[in-house]
Amino acid sequence: MMLAACRKVEATAAEWSEFDLKRGGWEIPGERMKASHPHWVPLPRQAVTLLAEWRAIAPKGQKYLFPNRRDSNRPMAGRTLNALMDRLGFGGKGTPHGMRAAFSTHFNGRHASADVIERCLAHVSANAVRAAYNRHAYRKERRAMLQQWADHLDLLHKKHGKSAALPPALRTTHRKTHHSSQNRRSRRSQRKAA
């Protein structure tokens, strides 16, 4: 979701047949889109790498990228991503859908083309006349924008580091693990001294 700026349901119900990893594209059929129009997502390098790694370990013939844990013939449950964010300590601080707002805010704040931003988000123009006349797909521009976004996310990750990004609940768990390993070393030292 973060790398593709897509909606939650577009990600959770994604099928392997929709992806062309060689060309770095994801073609979401209209029946899975909010506005019922097919949507092409140019995948940044980081997304292609992740998907290729995921594909290599996924069972052969698996239809969905993220199958339901109880029935692999169905996609992941829609609430799963929200539950994951809750478990990681981000409940009440954000939602999966909020990642799309972060994408839009980032590029609007840099005065990027509103048309390109809205195409990346698969939004239909509110201006019916403009929508009827402007049929440009902005494919090259969208690819560049999503690559810039993925690179920006990489920089944020490097800047803040893994431990800094951990929510408080996980930091506590990490500290407990660290202390327990220190205690084990201390007990070993005491045994050696005895």
C-alpha cells in the first residue's frame, strides 16, 4: 500500500495475474476499483524487489498475493491491515488508508502536478468537462512520482532507523529481551567466577 499509494482493498485482494514484474506494472481490473475503471500502477524498484521475493516463497499456483489464512481461495480479510497496525502500536494514530493521504500531502506540499497525484490515487476528476477532454494517462510522470515516493520512504527509514520507528509496545518488548540476555551473561560470568 505504501509503495503503490493504493487503497486497502486493492492491495488485500491483489492477484498475481495482475502483475508484470518485468515491466514493473500492476493492472488492477475495473471490477476491483472504486470508480469501476481499470487502474495501472507503475511499480517502483522497491516494490518490484519485494514482490519478486514474495513470489519466490509463495506456493505455486497461489491466486492471491495475500490469501485468507483460513481459505487460500479467498483474499485476506479487509480488517487485517487495521488489526496489524493496532498490534504494532499505531491504533488511533493512523489507518492504512491514511497512507494515501500522506502520499498526496507530500507531493501537494512540493507543488507537484495535481493531475499526476490524482491519477496515482486513481481519483476521477470532479470537473466533468476536464475529465472528458483530458485523456492523458500521465504514465511516465506517474512512474517518476511513485519512484520518488519510494525513495523518500527509504530515506525516512534510514534517517529514523529501525529502533526509532518501533512503537512503544515493541520497544518495551525489545528492552525486556535485551535485559534477559544481559541477565544470562551475568549468570554465566558468576558461574565461571565460582
